[in-house]
Amino acid sequence: RKEVEQDPGPFNVPEGATVAFNCTYSNSASQSFFWYRQDCRKEPKLLMSVYSSGNEDGRFTAQLNRASQYISLLIRDSKLSDSATYLCVVRVTGYSTLTFGKGTMLLVSP
Amino acid sequence: DAGVIQSPRHEVTEMGQEVTLRCKPISGHNSLFWYRQTMMRGLELLIYFNNNVPIDDSGMPEDRFSAKMPNASFSTLKIQPSEPRDSAVYFCASSSVPGQVGGQETQYFGPGTRLLVL
């Protein structure tokens, strides 16, 4: 079983739509969780950290469900500029390294 | 401020040749990570350094791969001899907080080196 699993997509949505991605992780010792964004032919960049109580940053909302070991990202009012691959990332307790999912591709169309 | 700098940005070489990738982390960062990204396997950690010392190289594919960090501002990843299956994008990343349990420190990625081995 892969450590971090994501639906690769692509998710095709019109501008203004709401879209949600889920991610599951296998290691129950995972402590820290993040969403990174990667534009085509660019490097990954941190989008937001994911906190136990859930957190929001503008149009983006991240949720964590430790019991079910999944993380979600909700994007409201999608913009063309949101088109990218969204990487789910976890870190296991006691380690510095990050484990990346393969990413979910989002395409927002006019 | 300059981000993570990688060179070359693109490299095309023939099987059997030596390839050296270079990375300059963000000034003041004391953790450095080398990743490889392919469509099939996604983003994989190869090795990481903390205060210039290799901490975990379990992701290095085989003996053909080696990495060094002679000082806080420079690291190399070398492949010798290179093979077509090494073709990938190689990213270097750095962060400022080493090994903080449960920390939320951000890893900053360089633009990557696109390697094609023919």
C-alpha cells in the first residue's frame, strides 16, 4: 500500500465551481500534514499546512481526519489560476522528511 | 531574496556519462533535500543533509548515485555512470528547522534540473 494516496485526476471544473480533493495516508504515526501546489514544469510550493482542527486560507479549506487517516482540500470559487497539481504531503513523527503523494491535477476552464 | 538555486536547468547526456547536479540552498537554511520526480513514481526523496551531514540516504537508488555537501551553501548530486532510467526532474529543497518533531517548517524547492539520458 502506498504511503500517501491521491486520485490523480484530472478534475475538470468550470470557473466558480467548488472542488474537493481527498488524500489518504497509511502511517498512523504521521504528525504533520501539508498541501503543496505544483504548476506545470515548475517546482512544488507550499499551499498550506493542515491542522487538526481544520484551517482556512481564503478560498482554500483543509481538513484532517486522524481516525480515518485522510486529509482533504476544498477550493471554493475556482479560478483559472488554480489549475495545477495538488500534492498531499505528510511527515511521520520524529522524522524530518516529507512523504509526497503523486498529486491530483486540477484543470479550471472558462 | 534568492531562492534555492539549481544548475544546470536542463541536461541531456548519453548513457554511461557522468552527470553532476548542483544546488545552492537558501542562506541560513541548515537542512537540504534532494528529490527525484517521475510520472511513474512521483516525488521521491533521495537523500537529506542536516548541517552538511548526510542523515538519511536510504532513497538513493544505487551506488551509481552519490551526494555531497562540502559546506552550508553548496551541494552536488552525482550519477556515474548514468542510465536512461535516470531520466527525471531532480529537485533540491532546503528548510530552516532541522528535525523538529511535529514542526511545520516549510521546504523550499529549487526550479529543478531536467535530466534526459539517451
